[in-house]
Amino acid sequence: MLELKNITKVVGADTHIHPTDLVLERGSLNVLLGPTLSGKTSLMRLMAGLDKPTTGTITFDGKDVTGVRVQDRSVAMVYQQFINYPAMTVYENIASPMRISGKDAATIDREVRKAAELMKLTPYLERTPLNLSGGQQQRTALARAIVKNASLVLLDEPLANLDYKLREELREELPKLFAASGSIFVYATTEPQEALLLGGNTATLSQGRISQFGPTISVYRKPADIVTAKTFADPPLNTIDLVKSGDAFERDGITVLPVPAHLSGIADGAYTIAFHPHHLSLARPHQTAATLKARIIISEIAGSESFIHVDCAGSRWVMLEHGIHDIEPDTAIELFVDTRHLMAFGADGRAIGGSADSHTVRGA
Amino acid sequence: MEKTWNNKAWFMVLPVLVLVAFSAVIPLMTVVNYSVQDTFGNNEFFWAGTDWFIQVLQSDRFWDALTRNLIFSAIILTIEIPLGILIALNMPKTGFGVPVCLVLMSLPLLIPWNVVGTIWQVFGRVDIGLLGYTLAALGINYNYVNNVFDAWVTLIVMDIWHWTSLVVLLCYAGLVSIPDAYYQAAKIDGASRWAVFRYIQLPKMKRVLLIAFLLRFMDSFMIYTEPFVVTGGGPGNATTFLSIDLVKTAIGQFDLGPAAALSLIYFLIILLLSWIFYTVMTNSDAQS
Amino acid sequence: MARINLDHIRHAYGPNPKKPSDYSLKEVHHEWNDGGAYALLGPSGCGKTTLLNIISGLLQPSEGKILFDGKDVTNLSTQDRNIAQVFQFPVIYDTMTVYDNLAFPLRNRHVPEAEVDRRVKEIIEMIGLSDRAKKRAQGLTADQKQKISLGRGLVRSDVSAILFDEPLTVIDPHMKWVLRSQLKRLHKQFGFTMVYVTHDQTEALTFADKVVVMYDGEIVQIGTPAELFEKPKHTFVGYFIGSPGMNVLPARIDGSSVDLDGQKVALSFAPKIAAGAKTELGIRPEFVRLGREGMPVTISKVEDIGRQKIVRASFANRPIAIVVHEDGEIPAEPKITFDPNAINIYANSWRVGGEA
Ligand SMILES: Nc1ncnc2c1ncn2[C@@H]1O[C@H](COP(=O)(O)OP(=O)(O)OP(=O)(O)O)[C@@H](O)[C@H]1O
Ligand SMILES: [Mg+2]
């Protein structure tokens, strides 16, 4: 169990990590989700012991490891910009951590071949990294982290250069691998979709603060505040500021949206209403969907789906539609909001109504 | 990326500090001791204050030798650094040529200093030396014993032959660490050969170049063995550098006081110049 | 701007290639239209970077010719081909400022300084680094470096083509949205021929008119995003495009119906298949309907990925993936049906047309 207690990191005048508490269980998969510069790498470096926190303590299985150097702890880390030894073969690159820890030749060979198989590197074991494609080089670095069999494995956007299908497979395989060894697995990514596919727990990070930590799917469905909701949205979250008055969300006294059943209990007043792009559609999804008038800004086709950017009630929204919809800019259309999935946030940004069933993390 | 601050690091360097104290500071103190006293043998010492320093600084002999040192180092640096870079740039980066080149380059560095002197002394002799004989046969009047110019050329060529390899190896280490992608990008960006050197290769070599520069400066400024073996400081005083002068004063004339003062001045000059080079070169790095 | 022809290009990194497996590019014969926007999609190691480097002249192909607008440029240097390329891993000149980095390709070609300034300002604005223009590029973060790399590729307005090798990988999703639409706008404005390598299907499909799918050193299909999705020519394309990929089930064709290990499915056509060929049925998870009617399945796992659920099940003794809407319910006795228009039939992994 890795426990961060009231950790902060201040460098010069900049606060990289605001006070953070976090508990990661053994055998668990934990995703750090946030945009670049949100503090994912800083937090990982603290966990690894590469940097010393300005305040706070880090314990591992109850033992204080705050000042302990990374060399003296069982940590493996793969960076976004991975590093291989250029003069060694792929085999030797993968074997290097085991050679250092003095494993016997048979074990090394077995582990190297196992990791290479998983990373689909078997045909390239005798080459040097310079004679590989970009993705193959990154897989070599990943394989090295795997064979290290560390109790804390930190992966900083490790799949960014891997092809889509391999990522799909690794998302399946990696958690199994680490769960079996009982290690704690921390995975940083900027992509909400990747977090959802990985499952496990997710901590959403924004500007050096963890805004929420809990089971991935519940953080996604019930964000505790608007920052979390925005961090966990791709394509971007659609928002609009409205005033609840009885059974209507209004702006300037004009009804924009009806108040759906799950929000009927909240007090009248000003709210930020938010919803995901796939809850906006060109066709009525069901009986209670609300109708709005909008103007097309641009349509983008993405294979089986289209992203349609619209201007609606003065807000710029994105609609995610199945199928190919290449609508001319400036066309006036009618669109539908699936109000069952609306989220409401108060003036302080906290979610209102609908129970947030994941526990939140203090972020002062 | 910031570094982890660790107080224990000081304990690690403690042994080095002790070693430096014994190997440098204590002998240095002895020298300081000599430099401010006078002795006529019999282990009797008289306080001389700064007399020796003033004497040394006022002597033409000192200024002449210092000028020779400065000129020699300047020539060595202006030739060896660019030549070293040039050779490093043209060395193969892959294939079987790499080990061959590296071994060839290391050869001069492996030869002991005094042997280098002897080799060249013999090499350059008109009667039995290959070089001297060939030059003489070509009708070139070459004689490092009598001719000042020839003596200097011999010393410079010797030093270049001996030490350029060091610059080459350091630069080469910097060059091979440049990923291929940089050269590819430069081609796409239409960069000239010069631009590739100026914006890709030079920045990557900067650190090692600084080290090469300082090493070569200090070393050439302290040149001793080569002129001692080959020219013995002559013809006349033409190749009497500070180091040679020092030994002449200390051992030849047994003037320990002035010799000690001279060696301290010598030491301070090297320290000062190295420090100036270092700050100037690292500053330009930080600013631009 | 140019039309680019690859005439029977083959490439091997090692000397004396003999077996097909010695070749990193097996055989590529293809025309890239002038002003076309192409996405190049394929698994890691299939030869995408190799292909780009051959087009730009960084690599000499072992065999074959490259033509720009009909002119043979196979032996021309990179500089003479006038191509912009953005690399898989960002390259920046760290002793230069951000501004000078972007100006570099223009100054090397002696573009007048006023024009340089205009172009650089425009690009720097687009990649959102205006406030760092005069700063040295050294201390920048990975994504900023990548933006500079991208910017250097876009700064020249006179290039024959721009080649992108996964230019947006380390850039966060919100910025990707912005840059992607900017790229599209630049493409419309200048009409460059663009080839864009990516692993991200959304990126490929939003950016390109035509998607080129490569597999093991060969081009297996070129088509619009919709064609790739609906009618994958090869089972590999079906598997590679879409997440999860197409379900491919061993099938026995019986006139205009198929037999999937005992389960019969009617087809809208009668595929003609050579005797002895391995036959398979392909159906995308999106076109499998889960309900109370149809063929029985056993559900093993439901993955909730937010917008939709992926149901992993066993059907006719084979694993099958089914995509269910986020609000869709999963019945107690699950059965499935296939959308008849979305069924593809494959013989020896290649699609057999019924209508075509
Ligand atoms: N310099 C090289 N020497 C020898 N083989 C190489 C070299 N570069 C690439 N290869 C091999 O050629 C094949 C194609 O490589 P390429 O770099 O074109 O792949 P890619 O499609 O760009 O992959 P990725 O998505 O991983 O970057 C790979 O199998 C790779 O191992
Ligand atoms: Mg590549």
C-alpha cells in the first residue's frame, strides 16, 4: 500500500503539487488523468522518490519512504520519452535490470522471452534499438519495466507512440500482469478514453491538484465538481450557465431546458449545466429529450462518427453523432439534448444533486 | 529537471578533499614557505617577505618566458581545437571503421611523455632521423638545434601530433550522441553543412569542447618535457618556457626562494586564466 | 504542390535482400493526388516511417522509382525535393529561440525577412506559443517541443508535400482538437499534398479524404473512412479499424446463407468462392444487436467505457464483441442478430463482393 500524506511540491515560486492525500492499494491499477502540465509527472516523480516532497510523508506498506532514494526502493518507471541503451541488443536492454539485480541466466532468459512475446518483440531481440521503428523502441523500454518486477510501477503516457490495436491489447494484458504480481500500478494519460478502457481507479488532476479519486467509471459518471467533469471529457464537455426556476432551466427568463427528474430536488438558483457531446443529437433519442435551435459551425467526420460543432443559445457545443453527417456551416438545425444525463454544478463548481458515490480527495 | 538535494553527498567527496589536501595543499604550503624566506643552505632561513616575488616580477626573464608560454598555448589551441573538431566530424559513425579510427586516435595518447620527446628528437635529426633527413634531402634547411623557427615548429608539431587526438576523442563522444533524427530534420529544413554544424553539432559538443579547451590550455601552458628533451630550452632562450625557467632557477642555480615565488606565480596564472576561460565560456552558454 | 507517384517501390534496410521477409516495404505502387489529404494507418513496424522517408528522400529505396508530377526524383536529394516533414519524435534546435526554430527552414532558403516574419507569426499563433517566441527552445515541455516540430513543418508555403509522422501523439486531447481543425484549414487554404501517419483512428479519419491502411510492408486498402469501416477489403482492416475491431467468425457458405458452427444466417447475396478457400464472416460489434430474439450467446464480461458498453460474449464457440449503447439494457437470456447489410464475407482473408 502506497500512502501519500499531505504531500506538496514547491519549486521556487511555483507550486507544482498542492496538498494531496492519496492511498493506492497493492495489486491495483490507478490512472492519473489530466492534461499536460497538470502535475502527473511531478506526482509520479514524488511517488518514485526521484524528487523529495516539500512537505508531507510517503509511506509504503506502513514504512516511511519519504527521503529514500529511488535506487533503494522497488520502483520501475517508463517515461513518455523513453530511454534505451543504444549499443545493446533489444534482448540485453530488456535483460539489463535483471542482470543488475543478479538473477540467474535461465530466469533472465525466461523473463526476457515472456516480456518480448507480450510486447511482440520476439523477432527483433537481436537487433539494436536504432534499427527499430519508433513503436518497437518504446515497447523495448516497456518490456524492461515489466521484467523488473517492481512493487511500484509508474508509467508516464507509455502508450502514446504505440499503435491503436497494440494499445488495446496492452490495456488488457498490463493490468493482469501487475495484479498477478501484487504491484501497484500507476498509469498517467491525457486521454479520458484510455482511462475508461483501463478501468481500475482514476485520479483526475488539474493544475497540480487531484480533484477526485475513485473507481474510474464512477468518477466519469458522477464527477464531484466541474473541474473533474471537464478533465474527464473528450471531446470537450458542453456547458451553459442557466438559472433554475421551478421546473425549467432559464436564461433571461426564457426557458432553455426542462429540469429532468434527477435534478428536480435541487434549489432554485444559478447553475452551470454540463453534458457530454454524445448526449446531443440530431434525431430525438427518446420521449423526454429537449429540443433546441442551433447553427452549425463545422462538421468533422471521424469514420463511423461525426463531430458537429454548433452554436446553441450563445454557447459553442460539440455534438457526437453516429454515421456521417457533413452539414454545411451556418445551416440552422434543431437538435436534441438527452436531459437524463445533465449534470448541474453550483457557483463554487461543486456537483449538485445526484449522489457522488466516489470519495473525493482533499485538495486545499 | 531539478535534482534531489541530498546532504550526504558531502560525505562522499570527503575522501577526495583529504586526498587533494595531501597531494596539493601541503606541498603548496611548502612552496609558499620557501617563497617568503631566504636560505643559504645549512637549513638556515631568513624572512624575505615579498622580495622574491618582486624580483621575479621585475625580471625580463620572467616576462619573456611568460610571453613564450602565452604564444605557445594560443598557437596550440587555435590549431588543435579546430583540427580536432574537423577530424571528429569526419570520422565514421558506424561500421568497422569506428574501432580502427578510435585505436589509431588513442595511440599517441598512450605513449609516455618523455618517450614522445625522444621519438621526435631522433625523428627530427638531420643525420639519422627520418624527418630531418627527408627534409634535408628535399633541400629544406631544417635544424631545430640552431634555428629558432624550426625549434618552435618542431615543438608545435609534436604537441599537435601528441594531443589533437584527445580533442578528437572528446568531440567524437559528443557527436555520436546526436540522434539521427536531427540530421534528418536538418535536411528537411534545407540546412547547409555550416548550419548543421552551428546549430546541431556544435551545441552538442559544447560541454566536451569546454573540457577539451581547458585541458589543452592547462597542459600546453605547463609544457615541460618536450622542450626539455628536444631543445633543452634553446636555441638561446627561444624555447625556455616558464616551466623550464623554473627548473633552471631551482635546480640549475639552486635559487629556491625565487623558484618558489615563480612557481606560485605560475600556478596562480594558470588558475586565473582557466577560471576566466571557464566563466566566459559558460556565461555565453547561459545568456544567448 | 505535386502529384506523387510511387512506382513499384521496395525497400530493405539490410544488404542483399532475398526473402520477402527481408523487405521492410514489400511493394508499394501508388499515386498520391495533388492536394490530397491522406492518412496512413497501420500497426507499429509496418513500414510507415520507411515510406515517408522514401518520399522525402531521406532513404533511397532498394527498388522502384518516385515521381513528382511525372518527373523522376528518385536520385534527387531531400533538399531538392522541397518537402516538409514532421518527425515521429520532436526535433528542436535547442540553442535557438522558438521564433528562430520556426524561421529556420525559411531562412535556409533565403526567404525575405519580412515574409519570414509574417509566416512565423502566423504559425506561432496557431500552435499557441506566441508568448514564448523569444525564449530559448531548450527548457520546453515535450508537447511544446512537438508543437514547434509541427510548426516547422507548416511554415513553408511552397512545398510539394507535407509529411507528418504522428505529429500529435504527446499533445493533450483538447489541444489536439484545435490543431486538427487548424491543419484542415491550412490544407484548404494552401492545397498541399499531405500524408499523415497516425495511430489514432479518430485523428486519421477526421483529417483525411482518403485513408491508406498498411500491413506488413504493403498497402492493403485505400478508401474513404466510411468504406474502411463498412467494407473492409481484408480481415486485417476490419480488425485494425474500429475499436473493438470487427468480429471475424469461421463460416461455411451455403448458397446465400452462412453456417456459423450450426447457427444459420441469411445473406443478401450469394458469394462466389473458389473451392478450398478459407471462408469467414465479418461483422462489426456496432452491428450486432443484443436483445431477446435471435441466436443465443453467453456473456462473459461487460466493460463500461462511458459512452457505450462493450459486451464480451461467446457465440458459436467463438468470442464475439458487441457494442451496446450506454443506456442499453442487457437481457437475462441474451440473443443476438446481425444487421444483414453489415455482413462481409471473406475468402482467404480477402473480401468477396456480392453486389460489386
Ligand atoms: N534503421 C533501420 N534498420 C533496420 N531495420 C529498420 C530500421 N528502421 C526500421 N526498421 C524496420 O523496418 C520495419 C518498418 O519500420 P518503420 O519505422 O517504417 O515502421 P513504422 O510503421 O513507422 O512503425 P512505428 O509505428 O512503430 O513507428 C520495422 O520492422 C523495423 O524494425
Ligand atoms: Mg514510425
